[in-house]
Amino acid sequence: MNTNRYVSAKATILIVFTLLVVSSALDMSIISYDRTHADKSAWRSDD
């Protein structure tokens, strides 16, 4: 049966896509941006 080949190919594509998304998200430094700009975005003023 060739269904196992299709399943493993889909799994491989999914893993590679997930790794690309995670690595690009880490390059954007969203977490470090929030830490360095916390004083501007973490709280609201009533002004």
C-alpha cells in the first residue's frame, strides 16, 4: 500500500513548515521586544 508514503510525506512537510515558522518567529524577537518596551505597553493611564 502506498498510503504510508503519503502519510510520511505529509508529516515531513508539516514538520519542516513548523520549524520554519518557529525559527522565523524567534528571529522577529517578539518576546525581547515586549520586555524592552514593557513600560509603554504593559499598563494604561487615565490621561
